[in-house]
Amino acid sequence: MNQKYPPAPLDEAADDAARVERPQRAGERTAERGGEREERDPFLTAMGERVRLLRARRGMTRKTLAAETGLSERHLANLESGVGNASVLVLRQLAITLNCPLAEVIGDETTASAEWLLIRELLQGRDQAALQRARIALAEMFAQAPRDPHRNDRIALIGLRGAGKSTLGRMLAQERKVPFIELTRVIEQLAGCPPSEIHSLYGASAYRRYEHRALEAVVHEHSHAVIASPGGLVSESGTFNVLLSRCFTVWLQATPDEHMRRVVAQGDLRPMSGNREAMDDLKRILAGRAELYGRADMTFDTSEKTLADAYLQLRDRLAARLAAQAPDEARLN
């Protein structure tokens, strides 16, 4: 990729990091009281499950979330298991770090009004295909900008590391004679430092902002491209909605064992170092994001396929899907 994106200033990220309020650890409660385990409250149990799901979707271990919120791992473990009665400040800090409304941590925001309840009733029990049609219809109804005529000319590959986004993406781009763009590289150009440094120096919120800027820059610059997106992009609704509306998205699937084997085969031993539960973490992340990845226009499983077979099958299925959508796209435009 020859396109250069000028670095953006990091002061904004530093300001954000400075403004984030770290809740005090005073008042953190243990799971034991008076020698007997506290009885789990259904509300606290459900809230703990939501926190665990939100954490998994963002690919964060409990240790990482503890470090970014300033809470202890034990306190988070109690909260996630339904025996930690967190304060409002703690819940607000969790919402900030997980980049979601406080209502999403506390409970189901779709119970907030009669209209929400009616909409939820209409969607209750629908299959994924029906929900996808409803989401597309709503997106078009409330869209602020006209439909992107080049949406199907930008192919965006989503999925966890090791699914084949970079390898298959380069092959697709070469055959289609379009640029291949790894969004992580664009983030690095915009920030002027590797994504790992953005996370360590300024936190997850700064990285999410650069991720959104990078995607906007790429779709603005390229009407035709194959884009490999970071695995966690789908957990940020605003950025993911841009990707869905501006690109034809393909979820590259693989089993957890395949993901781990391919990453290690590439010489990256980080998934295994210092973390005995790496495979369990990977499975939780995949389970937590599966519903989000499922919003893609197309899914393709790369497990137990040779590189040549995977590419040829992906190429042919993609061509068939794009050809089938062409009449509908022409009518809408």
C-alpha cells in the first residue's frame, strides 16, 4: 500500500487518559462475608454476565480490564460472578473503559420505553437473516448520507487473528487489481506509533478513536479495495456500522484451534506466553463476538482447507454473491 496517512496528534488521547476518573478501591467487597459465601442476587448475577460478555467482545482479559479501570482483579472476579455489589462510580468506570452506555452494564435498555418494547417484540424470535434485513432497512431509513455506490467494490474481511484475513486478502486484491489495505497499518501511520503503544500509553479509548479515523480515511481515499480489519473492530458499534455501510463484509471463520495454530506458526508466541488460559480466553472472545461477526454480508469457514482451496472457494463464492446483489444494488441506486 503506497497511500500515506499523516500522523494525527496524540495530545487528544493524552487528555482523554488524564480525564478518565479512577474509582477508589476503598469499599471493594470480598466474595466472603462472615465465613459464608454471599447468596447471589439475580440482578447482580445478570449484570456480571453482561460485564463478562462486553469484556470478551473487546478481547480484554480480566487482568487488562482491571489495569485500565484501576480495580483489583479480585473485585472484578466477584462482580462478574454475581457476588460483587459495585458502586455507581465503579460501574461508570467500567462503562467508560468498555465504551458502552452505563445502561448496557446495568440492564436492558430496550425496556426504557413502550416504543422500545414494541420494536423488541417485533424482532423477538427472528432468525439472523431476518434481523439483518431489519438492520439494513433501519440503516437506510435513518441514513444521513446517500447509499455508497462503491460499497460492493470495497471488500472488508473481518474475524479473529489467524482466520486468514491478510493472506487471503492480498490474494483477492491481486486478482481484483485493487489495493490491499491492512487497517492496523493505517492506524499506525495516523498515530505515529504502533497500536500496542497507543494501548499502553493512552488506553483503549484512544485506540478506538484512531481505528475509526483510519477506516474513514481508507473509505474516503479508496473506492475499490480489499481491507483487512482488526479483530476487535466489530465491538465498537459506530466504527462497525461504518464498515457495514461502506464495504461488503466477509467474516472469515476458523476453529479456535486453527486460530491458535496459525498465529503460533507465524512466529507469534504471545498468545501462549504468561497465560495458561489462552485457549479459554480465545474461545470466550470468539463466542462473545460471534453475533457481531454474524452481521457480515457473507461468512466463509477457512478451517481444514489448504490455502489454494480456501482462496479459490472464497473467490468463487464472493463473485457469486456480488453478482446476485448487483440487480438489487442497481435498483436502490
